[in-house]
Amino acid sequence: MTIRGDLEFLARTEHLFSSVREEFVCAARDLDTWPRPEARQAARVRVRNSGTPQTRKLLSPASLADESSRAHLSELVDEGARVRIAATPLPHETIIIDRRYAILAGVDAPGDREYTVTTAPALVGGVYALFEAAWETATDLKAFLRGEQPQLDTESRTVLHALGSGATDETAARELGMSLRTYRRRVAELLNTLDAGSRFQAGVRAGELGLSG
């Protein structure tokens, strides 16, 4: 389905925003990709009222060009959304709902912008995979705004090194002189610090941030 312009976009996608149950993800170069502010706010309320447990937004640094945009994104984070700033050009500007629907933004040109809505599993899955790849290399909004790397103490760095060595938890704990319980607690703390969902992701994030050397 092809949609042209903001008004038609709102009218024909309202039911999709209200139907979110599991996940709402959005990738955009800036906050002007999707319909005008009042329309975005209306969609935001629909998603929030739908009870979705996870909202993720992936944006380019251009989205932080002014103070109001930074404040808006910080407010989303405070409401529970996860927002990251992309380190590389975004593969496509899109909204994905529950991995069932994908809304793709057309080329930004004079006149009404076009949007394409698809439910084709192969296309939705492919776009979702591209989103995930870009998400993994992006930086958490607050860390990006601070312009700081996560601060790791000496013990955290040794735990990070142990993770990278491929040693079992039991072996790593023994070599570091920790109990197994303490070692696993420090691993969990490290994953949280690096905003990583797995040990593998922690290694990737540490490499991106120059912390793995």
C-alpha cells in the first residue's frame, strides 16, 4: 500500500499504531522524516496507550541539531523508550510494528512525501535485520550527548578481558580470585554499563569504544 502525504499517512496507519503489542521500532535521519509534530505526538500517544513493552528509536546525529529535538528525545528515554544515535548512515527510514508491519519512508522531495506499508514477511524481516545491524553499532542517546565512554574500573576491565578469552565462568572466576557468584554479578554489571544484551554484544561494544585493548 502506498500513502502520499501526512494526512493520508495518519488516516491509513492509525489502526497500526493502536495495535502495537510487543515492539515498536523506528529509524529516521531526523525528527522531520515522519509527519509534522502534532501528528507525531498523536501517534506517540496511540503507541503508549497500546501498552507496548518495548520502543526503540534509531536516529542520525542530525536529529540532535537543536535543543528542542534533544529535549524531545530525552523525554522519550525518561518515558522508557530506548534511543540510540547511529554511527553509520541508516539503511532505510522505517517504522516496524511487532515485526508484522513495516512502514517505509520514501525519498524526501518537494511536495507530499510517499510512504509504503507492507506486511510481506520477507520484506519486513529483511528491513528488521538491517535495523538490528545498525542498532548494534549505535550509541545510547545519553552517552552520545555526554560525549563520554563508559567508565570501567580495573576489575571491570579484567572481567571484560576474561569474557573475550572465551574461558568458562568457573575458570575465569578462579583466575580472577572471585567466587563464581561475584564473577557473574560483575559480568551482569558490565553488560549494563555497556548497554549490551549479551556477552557477545558486550565484546562488540567494547571494541567500538576502544575498551577491549
